[in-house]
Amino acid sequence: MKLISAIFGLVISGVAATAHATDLNVFVKNAAGTPLPGAGVVAVRFGDNGPDATGTRVGVSDAAGLAAFTGGNTLVADSEYHVFAATQGF
């Protein structure tokens, strides 16, 4: 498996004391900007004690290279996430 694109961290912010779900669209592309379908994308949620399996989300990029964390697969607000994408043979 090759690691593609950049690995980045983000913090999802919401209103204090309110639990909001947050959508995130991740576009997976190669260095030339060509979409990479079928890439595995993981948004790892971090809590006070490290990675949190219950808030971590997993997706797969579509034909346009889009992995959408929406609907029942949204991210938890007021949380830190690190997003990774990987695929083979591109």
C-alpha cells in the first residue's frame, strides 16, 4: 500500500456544550491532480488518551476521488482528527 496525498490534522469546532456532527469531504488525488478511486480514507479521532475508536471514521473514495464523511458517517464536533489516505498500484 502506498500512502497518498498529505496526511493532515484538523480540529472540528462546534458550539460549546452542544454535540454537533460535522461533514467532511476528502478528495484523494495523485501528484498530477488525477482523482484516485478506491482509496481507503481514515479520519482518526483523538481524545485525551490518544486515538478513539468510537469516533474514528472510515471511507472509500469514489470515481471522482471523493470520500465523504456525511450522514451516519459524520465527524464528532469539538474533536481533533488526523486524516490518512492509502491505495495500491496507481
